[in-house]
Amino acid sequence: MGNRILFVCHANECRSPVMAGTMIAALEGAGRQDEWRVSSGGTDSRGGPLCPVAIDVLADAMDAALLADYRDHFVSTAIAERTLERADLVLTATREERAAIALRAPAARSRTFTLREAIGLMAGDGESAVDLAAYADILHERRGLTGAASHRRFLALRKSNDPNDIPDVHHAALRAHRAGLQEVREASRVLASGILAAIGE
């Protein structure tokens, strides 16, 4: 199966599951779910369930049946070298996870970006790629040629000085936790829209 996309954060309980769930919802909405394999993982996962706040946030992106299936089958998973090597595109929450992937699977470095970095590298209308691997090549070619992502509407809760990082809000107060994951969901929608527009059916 082609078009393998992997989302990664620290524990694979909040940020990366929201990224993956939003992508799954976009694919379902476009009727293209059979063409893709969407997964998520953590650099330090301990096999827990999906965060309840993440479930609430995904309710605005996924229909009830799809969300129930996603929630019921979800288990926080540690990323494996084999998974990293097979992925056509790897998207992380922060530079820290991106660096961890580079150490574990050096061959995946050119296909690995933070979520906001990938959004910042996306081109405008009219760009196309035959598949996700080709799309990752386009992003990699642009790396270093553009400035850091600015996406000011996604920066309200930023703790990092780098605009490409999405901070971990899992242990934050409920309001901040929810708002942070809503930002993740919205950024993921931007990414999914750009990818699906660039990669034809």
C-alpha cells in the first residue's frame, strides 16, 4: 500500500493521535481512505489509551462512528525503526522528536519534518506530486530555502522559542490542554488539505 504517513509526538497520547485522526477524517471525507495508511507513534510511548481531551477535540473533525472506531482501536505505540523506514512522510510535533527519529532511522531524515515545518514548506495552488513519497521529496528540496513557519494563528500557547514546535500540553490545565489540541487539529487540517490537493487521485 502506498502513501504511508506517520505522525509522531512524545507519548502518542494527545498530539500525534489528533494529527493522525484529523488526516483520517480528511481522507474519509475525500473518499480516499483506501489509498493511504495513516499511523501515529511516540518516541517514549507506554501503551496507554487515547487521551480523553484528544477524543473531545477530534469530535469536531471526525463523525461519531469513525471516532468511536478510532478510539476503540487506539493504543499508544512506540515508533519502531522499521515503521520509520517504511513511511513515505513522517511528521513530528517538535524538533526534539524529529531529532530522535534522525538518530533511530537516519535514512528517514529527508522524509521527516515537524508538522508546522511541513506547512511552511507547502507551495500554493497548482503544485502536484504523483504520491506521498514524491511530495516528501518536494518538501525536502525546499528545506533551508524558506524561513521558519510563522502561522501566528497557531502560536497562542507556544512555550518553545521555535515556531515549528508544537508544545506538549498533556499535563496542562484543562482549558490550556483543550486549546492546545484544537490548535494541533487546525494545523493538521491545513496540512491534510494541502497534501490532498497536491496528490491527485
